[in-house]
Amino acid sequence: MDRSTAMAGAARDAMRHVLDLAPADRVLVVTDPESAACGDAFARGAREHGCTVRLHTLPAAGRPLTAVPDDLRVLLPDATVVVNTLVGDAAEVPFRLKWIQLIEGAGRIRLGHSPGIDPDMMVSGALGVDYARMAELARDLRAGLADAVSLHLSAPGGTDLRLDLTGRPWTDDLKATVDTGANLPCGEVYCAPLETGADGVVVCDGCFGAHGTVAAPVRIAVAGGRATDVACADADLAREVTALMDTDPGARTIAELGIGLNPGARLTERMLEAEKVRGTAHVAFGDNEGIGGGRSRSRMHVDYLVKAPTIVVTRADGSTVELMRDGQTPGS
């Protein structure tokens, strides 16, 4: 089987499982020159499933985008499914957030969102996975998180963070709905902690946002739900993270805790896949409007990967349960 055929097959399977793709669907695939091979694969996979497909390529001119172009906006009313295969440029987070809000706000479109996807991810990584097995892992993890009112996240790299989860639901990204899209590849359980209820330290020792793997760990101090200080042995990296945090007032607010569960995901340079690795966690700052109960608004949303986490939850009755130690779950 040639590579393009394998990519189209993986795309079709992912859309069937995550987006409930049906032959009657009208699919809009949005791509760009850098991600064109992936966009073509999703378009081909949808066509092979019997769908009507429109492939729209964002031109290189005028990038990075900060707003939704009119010629893209007008394509939305005819679509029942949208798949975004785009370069994962941090400068385009404001555009991507606005585009997602338009799609989810329509209340009738299932979204697959893939910023930073590449062909290798589709044929050798997290996209071609046993979705039934991943659903079992998600059910087990969500059961362990049920009724959690707080959580302690720690890791050998130095992370030591306590989160208030009172009233905030956990969800997974294994099924997109017309209200909430999903990443392709998918594979995490996540929630929005209380925006004023995070204290401690996050040490990113993997990758973050669109940066790729860090040359030195990035230490983010957190108090009252806000990032208060950034430190790193690499001064340029510290300045880069600080600039992201200073995008607007909401960019320093705790936005998300995610736990990876995709058994096919690999620790690569691309956050889209790395954050799905089973036995990792990620903490995000910035916007969380699309996460249950989230109240932080920002033009930015950046995930920071934590390797080999230990996760202990406290339930409403005061009992504590260790769900993961050094990235390993019971029976894993």
C-alpha cells in the first residue's frame, strides 16, 4: 500500500470513529500548503466513504492569520463536518479559536481539528489506533476522576501543582459532537480547573504549543490560578513563554488539565500528538471557553507537557486515590 492510500485509510477510520462520518455528510476540509498532503488524505478518505467534499486551501500570502477570512466563512453554512489540517503556528491561535467558535457556535457541525498534523502522525502514530481499546481506557480514567474536587499533579521533573476541580466536569475527546469538536488524532481526558484554584509549579519537560521539545525545562510558577513567573536556563525560551503569557490578561489564567491515553501516540516535536501520549499530562493557560465550565477568555491557549506524572485526586468525601504514579496506571 502506498503512503497516500495509507493516509487516506487512517483519515477515513478516524472520521468514522470520532466524527461519526456518514455518506450523507457534506465535508469541508481546510488546509494550507504546508499541510496539503494531510488535507488531501482527509478529503480522499471522506470521498471514499461516499461524502460530498469541499477542499479549501488557505493561501500562504497573508499568514499568519488573526481573523477568519470571508472566503472561508462563507463555506460554513453548507458543511455538516469540518476538518482542519493546518500548520500549528502559535501566532495563528487567535484565528483558530475564532474559527472553532464559529463552527461550534453553529450547533450542527462536527469538527475535527488538527493543528500541526503531519503524514508520519497519520500512518505511524496516534491517528491509526485501536479506537475501541482507547474508549475503554477513557472510561476507566473518567471513572477514577469521578467526584474529584481537587487534584495534585507532581512529576520527577519538578511539577508540583494543586488544582481545585469543584463543579468542573471531566470529558474526553474521543467523540465530537455538534457542540464540541475533537482533535484528530484524539486521545485525552481533560477538564477546566477553577480559574482561581491552581497553586504550585508546572515544569514543562516535553514540548509546548507550537515550539517543539524544549532545550531546557520551563518552570512556571502558579498562584491563585495565574502564572506568576517563568524561569528557564535557556533565556530565549523563557522570553518566548513570557511573551505568550503576556498576549492579553487572560493568557496567564489556568485553562486546562489534560491526561493522555492514546496508546499509539509518540513523544514527538508536535504537541498535537505528544499531549495524547498515555502516561503524560499537560497543563494549559489561556482560553478555555470550549471546555466544560471554563470562564477564561483569551486570544491564546497554550499546552505545556509534563512527563511521567503522578496524579492523586481527592473526592468530595475526603478520600484520596492515586490514579497514576510516574506515568503508570494500575494494571498498565
